[in-house]
Amino acid sequence: MPKNKVAWRPDSDRAILLIHDMQNYFLRAYQENESPLSELLQQIKALKSSCRELNIPVVYSVQPGGQPVENRGLLQDFWGEGIADNPEETDIHSEISPDEHDVVITKWRYSALKKTDLLERMKQMGRDQLIICGVYAHIGCLMTASEAFMEDIQPFFVVDAVADFSLEDHKMAIRYAAGRCAVTLSAEQLMEELQKRRFPLSHHHFPNSLEELREQVAEMLEEDPAQLSAAENLLDRGLDSIRMMSLVEKWRSNGAEITFVDLAEQPTLSNWLKLLAHETEKSVR
């Protein structure tokens, strides 16, 4: 595993799972019931199940069969005619086929964001994280991650839920993603992190000190707590309304009578600590 350059954390309220190009045509590069296909299918099934539990939307990308030359563009020069227009080629593998809850987008180029409505769908849903799995790691998966990054969407590249033509290609994709455009992590790490972000222990109580409050806010901002000063405006720091509402909901679930407006009017750690101290005093009385 390469060292990630950024410390983004997947969040079930912000993410979409993209199952990329898992069509029979592309999977013919592998032997059925053998590595890496057997593990790939197992990991994608686990990811989809976990995302379904957390209400994370699931999107499949598929390429259409029988594309005319004018639609394929330069893909024709590299790959020839592409997928034949029959279900044996175009269907998604039966073990992970989409259901009525899933979205299937038609894909025309390497990236699942190019010439599709995926970006618009994400904006409409208020989602700005993309979990990527499928094939091939160093082609469509990596190009999608790179383009997502350039659209200010945080990509998460699931290293054991993507497959490639060779170990060399796979490693190259992971190294590039970690250093240039994404967070790389295993399927197990991703699912654990999503659960932690859904039920973060540090968010289940009122912060009783500036240090605890700083840690909670830093977790929301995905930053080092030491970088946050008590007096700075947290809105300028990048704490948007969605994250602020998340803090409000968690504190209110513990009985605090704090509103979004209370935090937005005084968006500094020092002022928020005063509000929380007042709530603590009320609970003691």
C-alpha cells in the first residue's frame, strides 16, 4: 500500500459507490472462479452490501454494445470495435448485477464522468465523494478518479476491489492514485471507516474542553487539530453547512438545545465552547 498524500475520510452522507465496467466482455480477461476475479467479486459484493446498509447510492457504469465508429471516436484506434451488441457481452456479472435501487449509467470513454450525467446526479444528491471499484484499475478506474479530483470530488480507490491486466498495471494505478488524485485503501478499511464516521465515538458526547471540541471539528474538516485556532472563523476554514448540521444533530441527540443558527452566528471554537458549557450547566441543574 502506498502512502496517501491526503487524509480524506469516506463519509456515508457524502459518498457514492461506483461499480465500474463489471461487464462480461471486460471480465473475459480473467478466468472464472480464479484470482483475481473471485476476490474482486467478493469484495464488490461486500462493498455494495455495506453501502446499502448506510444508504449510500450505488451506481454502475456500462458501455453499450455495437457502438458505431463515430461514437467510439479514438477508442476505435486503440481497442477496435469494442463490445458486441448481445447480453453475453454487455451484461454485468450475475453475482453483482444491479437491482431496482441502483443507477446504471451509459459510459462512452475511459472516465465514468466523461459524456455521462454522473457528475450532475452527484450534485443533485449533494454528494462529493466517489468510492471506485471494478475494472480496469489503470484505465477507466484511474481516469475516473483523476477526473473526479479535477471536479472537486474526493475519490476513494479501493485497492482490493479493482483488478487489472497485470500486477505491474495494478500497482502503477494505486501509486498514481495515492500520490495525485485519491485516497487508496482496502475494502475492509473503507467499510470500517464508514461505520466509524456514521457512529464516531468522539461525537457521542459534549466536548468538555477546547481540546475535545477542536478534535471534533478537525475530524469534520479532515485536518490536524493543532492547525485550528480558537478564534478563527470556521466558515472561512471550510466548515460548510452540511458538516455544521451534523455537529448540531449529534449534540442535540445528547440533549443540547443548540441550533444551526447558534453555531453559524458565532463560528469559532471559543464561542462554541461557551455555548456547550452553558448546555452542560443546564443539564447539571
